[in-house]
Amino acid sequence: MPQLRDSGNHSTAPLDADTVHEMRSFDRIFGIETEYGVSVTGADSPCDAGQTAMMMFQPIVAQSRSTNTYIENGSRLYLDVGSHPEYATAEARDPMDALALDVAGESVMRDLALDAQRRLRAGHGGGALVHVFKNNVDSAGHSFGCHENYLVRRFVPLKTIERELLPFLITRQIFTGAGRMGEGGFQITQRADFLDEAVSSATTRSRPMVNTRDEPHADPDAFRRLHVIIGDSNRSQWATMMKLATTHLVLCVIEQAGREGRESGFARFAFADASESNHKVSRDLSGVDASFAMADGTTLRGGAVAVQERYLQAVESFVDGHPEVIGSLPRTDARDVLRQWRETLDAFRSGDVACLSDKVDWICKHRLFEALRARMHGDVSERRFEQLDLDYHDVANGVLYPSLCRRGGMGRLVDDETVAQARTTPPTDTRASLRGRFVSEAKACDARYSCDWTRLALTSPQRLETVMLDPFDANPSEQFALMMNALH
């Protein structure tokens, strides 16, 4: 296990009053970074995926002069290593806001793909189709990620997060896994076979479950950004909401223990070998049959469900004693999240996971695969399963997932109107609202500008810059007002 350390990028300035309040609260900033896969079918001549991805970004480059930009809703859009289009949601204080932004990202990628497809057909035939996959593995065995970001209080040591949160992240995959047909049969999660370590500061040469690189994008004396890599990319909106909301509640317990200088109690759930346990969870479709070697030398039976039940019980007790946790999520009912969490685990306990097929990606896909196998009397090629799987994750030209949504086979939590609004409108209660306003005005004025998570810079018609270190702060500063005035 690698040693964990902070990068030491701390100041000596005292924390301001707002930051002190945020340190004492259970408020959270959420974000989702999604890497997409690209391919082309039906073309009269070969089309390289990298060239197709660049073609998708040609309108972005024409407007922003870069393949790395921020859009009107405050989110980041860029072309990542390996020619993977990537979309990182703007800062959100609520899982439902993060979900709306995430689904808006699917819509953005769809439009970029269909625009590239129209141009591609001019030179490669009218049958060319551009596919953009919101999944985590391609047919060549390459893996790409979906990363979750949670702002956590600096007083919680990284070693504590590793020890107390990893068992939860590994076992929550029974309701957040996207599922795939692997060499040994169906698996719950797409990422398990591609994760090398439990924690690491690297993301390319090794694939850890949690990344420890210290980039808080906030006051480094107060916060750290927990960068979770273990999760799958979800089409299920319910799964996206639940993985954010349940992880938030577990982090609340860990943070409060840190405030009080005591143990949260989650350390007793630590696995002896996180990677081995991750593989076991992925292959146990029942959720209750696997057994785990624990760090304390004992063996835990009852599968991922047994671990999740222990976390849930602790969180339920904590929320009862700390009702202020309910108010930490502005638009998501934390008690309803707890109810759905328990109902999900009860479904696994009863063996009736079919009732979750409209919520859990892997259960939905497994049910479809088994129905196809039965209809074809078992005579189904691996290629056919792979095609069905990819179509489910294709946000540009896929038909399976939209069909499921129309027929009630997969539920939705955000409607089309909400998604359309989230494409152009950032959350109003984080600094993303300032970034979104700035980007919209700068584009409308055809101004030269740049920005990142904490900084906005205008280079023409005037040179002005403002820093936004507090992600919770949506109030415009004097310097921000000057920049906006300069655009008019």
C-alpha cells in the first residue's frame, strides 16, 4: 500500500468566517467527470477514433481556440489523453443538481457527435455513424473512467478516508455497477478488472480506486477534494443520484468523527486485500454469497450486502442523532435516500433483485441478456452480447436505453426540460454560477478569455482577473463585477 501524504500547498493565512462555517457544517460540493469512448461504424473507408474525436471538437476549437474549455453551465469540456472526450460537471451542492448536469453532458456529447457525423458522411458515405459510449471499457480491453469528486474537510486524514471509505465504495457497486459480459461471464462492474491499487497519486500508469493527488480547487487549508475512481459510468439516473447521496452520508459520519477526535467505527470494515475484494463483489451477482478476508484477521460472510448493511445501520443512527445532516442536501431528501438504500439491500436479501431492474444498470442489462439467451435457446454469440451492451451506453446513436426509458424499463429522475436548462444554466448556489455567467457573456461579446475552476481571466477588450477560491460562494466580488462591466 503506498504511503499517503499531503502536497503541502497550504497557506498560513487565517480562515475567513464563511470558511469556518463551512468547515463546521455538513455541506458538500459534488462533481462527476466522465470520459467517453468514440467509434465509427458504417463508413465506406476506415475512420480513426482519435480523428473522429477531434472532428467532434472542431466547433469547440473554432470558438474557444482550444480543446479544453468551460461552457455556459459552468462545466468543463475537453479532449482527454487517448482521444477521449471528457465532461466534468460544474460544482453542485446537491446530488440532483450534479445528476442534471451529468445528463446534460450526455446531451452535449450527443450533439457534438451528430454534428461530426453529418460532416463525416460527406467524405465517408451516408451510412457512417458516430458512436459515443458512456461506459468504461472498449472491445480492445482499454478502460476509461468515471470519476466522482467530493469536497471533504481537511482535518480528515487521507489514511482515514482510505481505511474507512474504501469498503463502502467497493461494496456499493451492487447498486451502482454498470455491468459487463467478461471472459468469465457476467460481472457487476466494468472497472473491477482494471483497477490496480487501492489508493495512489497516479491515474495513468496505475489505476487506483481513490486518487490521492492533492488538488482541492478550494482553500487548501480547509478542504481536500476526494477523487473517487472506482465507480462505473451510469446511464441509470437513480444509480448516479444514489452513489453521490449515500457516499455523502458516509462522509458526514467520518467528518464528524474527525471533528470530535474519535474513530467513526468504519475501520472495522477494512478489507485485508481491497483489490481481491473488489473482484469478488464484481462476480457475486447474488450480492450475498461472497466472503471477505478482513484486515483484522476475521472473515466476513454475507457478500457486499452484509458490508452495506453495516454502513447503512451506522448512517441511520448518525442521522437520527444529527438531524442537521438532513439540511445539508438542499434538494435531495436524505431520509428518502436512506429508505431507498435499505429497500435495495432488502431486495438482495430476499433474492428478488428483478424489482431493481428499472434502477440498477447491471441488473437491467443482465435481465436483457438472459431474456435474449432464453429467446435464442442459448445460441447467442459473445459478439451479440457486446453489441447490445455498447448500444445501451451509446449516447449518440444508441436505441436500447432510450427505448427502455420510454417503456418504463428504466426510470428517470430528471425530465427533458430540466436537462435542457442544465445545459446552459449552472447551479445558482455555487461559484459555478459566476463562471457560467462569465462564459456566456464573454462568448456573446466574442471576447478573449480563459478560466479554470478557481480563476476567471479576461484578456480582451481589457486585462482583468478574479479568483474564486470558495466553491460555496455564488456572490459576485467587486473584481467580478468589473469584469462583467468590461464585457458591455
